[in-house]
Amino acid sequence: MGLSASILQNVWGETSGIVTALSQEKTNGKSVHGTLLAPLLPMFLLDSPMPHGFPWGNATDWGHDPYKDPPNTGVTRTYDFTISRGVIAPDGYQKKVLLVNGAYPGPLIEANWGDSIVVTVHNNITDPEEGTGIHWHGFLQTYTPWEDGVPGVTQCPISPGKSFTYEFQASLFGSSWYHAHYSGQLADGVLGPIVVYGPSKFEHGVIDIGPVLLSDWYHDDYLTIVKRMLAPGGSPMVYSDNTLINGKMNFDCSTVAAGDKTHCTDGAGISKFRFQTGRTHRLRLVNTGASGDQRFSIDDHTMTVIANDFVPIVPYETRVVTLGVGQRSDVLVRADAGGPRSSFWIRSNQTRCSLARQPNAVAALYYDQADTDSVPTSTPWPVPDQRCTNDDLARTEPLFPMPLPRPSFTKTMDIELFVNESGVTLWSFDGQDYRGNYNAPPLLLANLGNFSFPPEWNIKDFGDNSSVRIIVNNHTPGPHPMHIHGYNFYVLHEGPGPWDGTIVRPQNPMRRDVAIVGPSGHLVVQFDSNNPGVWPFHCHTAWHASGGFFSSFLVRPDLVRQYQIPPTLAQTCRDWAAWTRTHVPDQIDSGQ
């Protein structure tokens, strides 16, 4: 968990204090994430009807089935997002990026459990023009799969110069994020946090610090990376250049090529947080990276984990939280490690199984009377980096118990690498490398009764099965964060080698929407197929999805045909068809 001497020197510069050589606008545009100006979050948004004192009434996180009858507040939260290019330097290295409302990370979306969320997305991407689409990570989209935001699966891309309005219910509560689901756009900055307020046993007296976004960062733009990776003789081993906390970290400019030094500034600045002495604080950890798994810790402080993804869990204490790409953990931290003038390092490092040239990030934590220009002197916890997966499943138990049902169908899906006849290295998932067609989303085709799909779309038709078990066998030497859309799956087991049939806590297995399958190992998950749609199941490593590691599940096709899909979805396809008649999309990868 430590940092090298050279990186530490660039973290704090001279011993007089932490150097910030660039303004917030230069590093992160209009974002306030990672600054002491970032607001604390409330227990709930006040402008809702409040029966029994809360928008969600008497519902609790331990006695209410979160997948049945979510509250309906009748309140709509409206947001307006413009995606455009800009130039920023989150770690001091200046590059052209994609911004949401001029900010990286993008604006926070807030809602109460049971609210409707409406987001209008304007595609202002130019030089070059590109399509886009936004996925609302972890939201079930129950009976609204067309709002899932996956071009080539649930919609056509939002065309350059066009807009699209998403509308969906906050049917689960907790911490999440939104991100582009068009090629590798999320790696260039199209992302931001989401907080859905809901019931909690731990809300009384807790100070909600808000989102803490952990990510890898790349100095090349995503198109350059993808073109290099998928060239004949190219390598799927993509190394990040840095690691960020809330979009900030320093970089050692002496390591860049001579021609790039004019684009690099030492001491760009790190994120800062403030705690109130003696109080308990909630941090909403989110891995918003493109590839690297993250290990998060706070020197001299233990953390109590209370939720994983959108699932409240039986609390447990830990010194380090490991998050694969797309995963979230809500943690409680008590400010009792020193006096009111104390300061400490917050750390996140990419795991030993991640590909990173600079895997370490720090942020500064200040108690209420500490000098916010002072340099913390704390040391990291001596916790070895041993696992390339999540915490032991035996430690993570949902608060609301749900026994594992008997599966009506079991599917085994193998992960492999191969080189095609053009000399391009691709990923095979269940024997197929994915390549989508932006002009023909299978959800819209299935709604019209067309269930015959090209093999390269890698769609698995599960018919009217009630509960589907998936056994993922990883025949590659690295980990993969496996994400399902439209569901929280039960996580039955994970480990090295093949599965031996063991199920961890079958009376109440862990549930979440991302789980890591380890190197040369297995992951067994199961979902109750009660949400008709076409739902992606894929590796959340951006470069792996670009290289074909992507599939979709067609669930209850008979009911998909009965959906009344809004005509705005067909309009996105008409707009995309019109734009592609005069433009050739630069789809050099799978499209995801």
C-alpha cells in the first residue's frame, strides 16, 4: 500500500505544504469532486412527500424485499447533460478528454428511493464526431430495458448533434455511477456518481461525505489505445499511466518523453477530505476505472462496510476494501485516530493483478481543526496485496435474506484469448468474440418478434426459464469484473480452478451486480429471470469488452414482444441511420 519516494515527493512538493500547481478548472474543469468545496450529502432529499418522516415510509433495508414493490414517491429528478470535448490535466498531464457539462468527474445525480430520474443527454462531441449512450450502472430498469443506455443492444447511439431523454425509476438505493457505453468513452471521462437515498440502520448521526471515485487514468485517448490494441500483432495488455481519487493525483513529469514535457505539470494537486473529530462518516466508494482493480484504505482507520453495490449487507470491519471496475462499497469511518488537528493519508492502489505504470494514489484527510495545507505523516496499514478477487464471500451477507432458488437452467461460459486470421488478439466468451451493430439493437428487433441474431452478437436466449445459473470459467491469467445489467445476481462461489459444486451460504448468498472472477479461476452466479429484456453480461474492463468480451441474455422473449417501447427509441435509430449515410463511424472494436 506504500508509495515510492519519487511519487511521494511529487505528492507534497516542498516540505512547506501540499503543492497545487494548477487550478481546479485546469485539472477537472467545472467539477468540485475532490475539493473541500464538495458539499456533504443529506440523509434524504427534502422535497418529497414524507409519510412517517421519510419518503419511503416504513420500509427498511433489513425487512423489506428490495426487488418487490419499491416505493413510488411521485417525484421526478430532472438533469440535463451535455457531452463534449475539452482539455484538462487531472494529474498534470494535459490531454483532450470527453466531459459531462464541462466536468470530470461529471455532476452528481441525487434521488430518493422511489423517485423517477429523467436525464436529457445532448451529444456535442466533435473533432471527431462520435455517437454515444449513457448506462445507469446497477439500475434494474424493471420493465424499461430500453432505458439501459447500451448502443447496439438496447438503443441506437445518440447521433452527433442530437439529444435523447432517459427516464427510469430509482427502484434500488445506495451508491452507483453513470458512464458511456460506447466503445471506450468512459476511459476518456464520460462518467459521474449517483446517490439514491434510502433507509439505513446507520443513518443517525452519520456525516455523509459523498462519492469517492477511484480510477485508473490513461494519457492516450481511448481511440489511440483501442487502435493499438486491436492492430495485427497488437497486445491486449493495456497499461494505465496513473491512479486517481475523485479525478485527482500528481504525476512525475520527469518520466514523460521530452516532446511531451510541455504538456505536463508537476504538483497538479490531490483530493482533500475533511472529517469532524469523534464523528462517524459515510464514504461511497466507486471504482469508475477502465481496467484496474482498486484497494482502498485510510491510514490508522478501520472501515465498516455496510453495502456492496446496491445491496445493504451485515456490517463487517476491514482495513482494506477491494473493488473491481464498476463495483461500489459504502463504508463507515469514525474520526477517532487522533486529535482535531490530525491529518492522514487516504490511499487507493491498483492491485498486483492490474496493469499499471503508476498504481498508487493518495488523498489527504483532515480533521476539523487541521491545517489543510499541511502534509500528513501517517503510514499505511501493513496489509499485503494477496487476492485478485473480492473479499471472502463468507464475510458479505445481505441484510435482507433471500434463499437461493433451484435453477431451472445452467449455462457454462468460458473466457479465452485467441488470435484471429488477421493477427488480432481477441477475447472469446462462450466460444464467441462479440461485435455489435449500432444500427440494429436486438432489444428493438426482439420487440418486433425477430429472435434470429447473428452469432457475433453473442446473445443467449433463456426463454421462459425462472432462474438461470451461470458458471464462468476463466482460462486467462488475469481477473475480470463480471457485470450483469437488469439484475442483482446471487454470487454462489468463486475461487481458483474449476468449481467443485460448493455454494457459500445458500440460505442467503451475496447479491450484487459486479463480481470478480480470479485468474485461472471460476465464478458462479445466478439470477431470477423476472425482468424481461435483452441484458448485457460482460467483463467491465473496457479494453476487454472492446476486444469482444461481451454477451447479452434474452430473457422472456414472449414478454419482450409485448412491450410498448416509446417511439423516441426508433427516432434514435432513424437519426443514426441518417448520420451514417454520410459518415463512417470509427467502430474499430466490438462497439462496447
